[in-house]
Amino acid sequence: MAVNKTTVDKITVDKITWDRVGRVTEPGRYMYTFGWLTITAGDLEIWKLYPQAAFTLLAQPGDPDTSPGGEFHLGAFDVAPEAPPPFTTH
């Protein structure tokens, strides 16, 4: 599974969508190619309201002896990641 990367002012931010996580329907901890991802009930509620929303993928510190790969959770989100910027008249 690939993770979209957006570069802003030399900072790379990983984004992930509901489609990329298989449209899971239950909160929990899921294994993906990049590591373990914890999805909360609140995350799922946002995806139900905004199915195209893209969340920032946040790494969380983990015990290196417990699992291979990283531990991640979802952070800030964009409800319309592919939308053009709003039209302005100035």
C-alpha cells in the first residue's frame, strides 16, 4: 500500500484515505505495509461523513522489541484533498 506524500515548504507529510485502508468499518489496530495503524471510532465517523477525507499519518513512539514496522495513528484531516483552491476575486 502506498501512502500519498505532500511536500510543503520542504516538509513531507504522509496522507492516507479510507480507500487506502480498505474502508475498514471497525475501530482497531491494523497491519499495513508501512506498519501498524490504529483507527479510532472518531476517525471512522469523519470518514463516514467525508469519505474522500485524507488524514495525516502520524508516527507514534513504540517499543522496538514488540512489533516490526512503525506504529501510526491518524491526525489532522482534509475533507477535500483533491479540490481546487477556492475562487477569489482579488
